[in-house]
Amino acid sequence: MRILVATDAWHPQVNGVVRSIEALRREAADLGAEILPETPEGWPTVGLPTYPDIRLALVTASRLGPRIESLRPDHVHVATEGPMGLAARRHCLRVGRPFTTSYHTHFPDYLAARAPVPRAWSYAWLRRFHNAGCGTMVATATVAEDLGGRGFAHLMRWSRGVDHALFRPRDHAVLDLPRPIFLCVGRVAVEKNVEAFLKLALPGTKVVVGDGPARADLEVRYPAARFLGVRTGEALAEIYSSADVFVFPSRTDTFGNVMLEALASGLPVAAYPVPGPRDVLAGGDAGVMRDDLGDACRAALAVPRERARAFSLGYTWSASARQFIANVARAQADAAPRTAA
């Protein structure tokens, strides 16, 4: 099976969408499927307002359509709601090709944090975007319940995984800082709520890994924190294993792959009891969720590192890929009668 994945999120971006598609592409080969990413690479691009490092493709359905058909995919999956996703969706609707989508980000919350746009308007647009397909994949049961209550149809679960060989406990530390070390990894932007972490009165050292439009301001206002910029691969994995607690301050993420990376590294998680953390940490005691994030951080110090690692083993990219391919097969079967009609 050849599955074309249209995505606006791609290198050099560092985020959960990119990591998920990369892992899917790698694991699907062992399951008899080929993932064909259709990305902004090779297209003219423009910087996203407030995020100039994120490049959006200047692409239309009339230009993208012939490329899609030349690749002869058995299925099209629209991973994001940006220009690439819009063009792929429009082409599929134009030619009657069934497609699925995935819902990665609570854009209504992100947009509301920047502009006075009613969430109801944003959700209405997103509902129209996703309901045109034959299935929308979401990471957790909480997100599915929320979107179902907002009128989203044909919702499917697509969980995530983690590379346990890369993200693992290590005998050495690369952070020579006063302990305990509280670590936050992700985009440094208003919607990630990083400042809520930086405001906490905690012992030891706060470390932030990542970049984004809020970084320069936060570095000036919180000089005691250590901002290390973007780290990937082995360098990132070593930082995880060198910290004592992973702090996830976001209230808007639909999942949070970084929590799995931290847990696999033997790092307990401190978070708010909101969707994302509630789903990832459900059924285990590898983290602490409290409305008082500072209390959660201090309590997480008592969680054994081996418990965090053991909990992470329940999430694998292989299982994630099998779930994705099964969703595609089900969506195609459901769409076949409608297509024939």
C-alpha cells in the first residue's frame, strides 16, 4: 500500500508532527506500506506570521494534483490544515478520491492566544475541513470526546510512540548545574505556556530546550534559567537523561511526544491535569499532575526513574504505525460504497 501524506510540518521544523511522520515512514515499511511525504520542500515558501522560521508552501490544488496522481498512491492522508493540506484536500474532493486527515493541534486555542478570534469560528472552519474526509485521526480518547462533542465525525485513534534505543537512561550527565534540574523541552511560544514553568519557585535549576518567538523575551526576564536552544538526536537524549524532572506546562497540546521521550529517559513528568498529560500518564504513576504545577514538580522528584522508563515501554512506534495503517484500511472500506454510489 502506497500512502501519500500531505504535511505542512517538515524539516527543518522540530515538532511532534514531523517526528510522528518520520517514525511512521520508518515503521510502515516493515508492515508492507510505503509512506510518501508531500512537504513544502521543492515549493516556493513564505514565512508564517510570528513564526518566520516555519515556511509555508505557496501551492495550489491545480499544481499539487498532478504530482499526487503521478505518484499513484493507494490512499491520501492530510496531516495538517495549512496550504499543503488544503491543496491536497481540495484535489481529493475535486477528483472524488477518498482521504483521511489527522488533528494534531488545538489551533483555536493557539489563535485565541494571539488574536480576538472566537473559538467557535475556528472550530467551525476545522470541522468543515476534517469532516470532508472519510476519517479524522486523533491521538487520545480525550481529544476524540471533545471533538465529537463539537460535531467532528468519523474520529479514529492514532496514538504515538518513542524511540527507546535513543531515549534511555544513561550513566553520565551532560548538565553540570545545581540540582535538582527541572527540564522543559518544546517550542518557546505563548501557547506552550513556558512562562508558567519559569515563574515557579523551585530549588536547583530550570532548563529550557527549544526555540521560538518568545525565547528572547523570556531569556531577559528569567536570567536564572538556562536556555539551550534547539537540540536533537543524541544531544537531546543526553539532556533528558541528565535532568531530574520533566516539566510539561502546556494546557493545549493534544498529546505531547516530549513526555514520552522524557519517560523513556527515566525522567518523571510534572504537568497540569489537562488533556494530553491525562491521556499519556493515565493508568500509571510515572508522573504527577496537579493544578499547582510547582507542587507537581516537587512531588515528581520522589518518582523512581525506573518506574518512568518502565511506563514508557507501553508506547512504541511500531504499534503506532499499525494503528495508522489499520485506520487507512478501515477508512477505505467505509468509503468504497459511497464512492461506488
